[in-house]
Amino acid sequence: YHSYNLPGGGVEQGETSKEAADREAREETGLELSLESKIGEVTEVFDERELQNITEAFTASFIKAHPLEADEESIEDGQELVWVSLADVISLLEEANNLNPHTAMQRDMYFIKKL
């Protein structure tokens, strides 16, 4: 199925959320960014596992691109990095979410629509 997500991941020990966002963007896209303002925050609670996930999103400016090599797991999963306009990302997220509703896509759409 089609799924689209913004770059992201967990905060490692000793990192701030902004440092984690910067690292994850670099690892997943190869881009060095200057993180600017916080777009917002979403808290998800997963009752069945008693887990809480807090996601923060930031605006950023491009600094430099670094070569990015896809890892074997991403290739096997059929993942690929795509760059699209803001209008296209909204359309792609809405279409994919209509086909297969997914919390991550809904969360990403919330942040994108705040731009």
C-alpha cells in the first residue's frame, strides 16, 4: 500500500527534541537543515500498551545535501525518498490515508496543514 511520512523518529538519551529532529532528518533524507520554529506537538496514547508518544514538528531551512544511501531494510520494504511540493504532499497524504487510514499519516497531515 502507499504510505507517506515526514522524516522523524525517537529522541535518543541526552538529545533534545530539536536535536533529534535534526538528526532524523539528516539520517532519513541526507539533508543538513537549520531547524527554526516549532510547528506544533501531538500526543498519542496507546491504551493497549500503556504507551504515550509525543511528536513535535519544526520548520527548517536547507543548508546542505549529503549523499544518502538507502539501507537494505528500506530497499526490501520498497521505501524510497521522494520530494514533492506542499500542495502535492497534502494530496498524497489525503489519498493514501483514504486508502489505508494510518495514525502517522494523519499526524503528518495535521502538521503540514499548519504551515
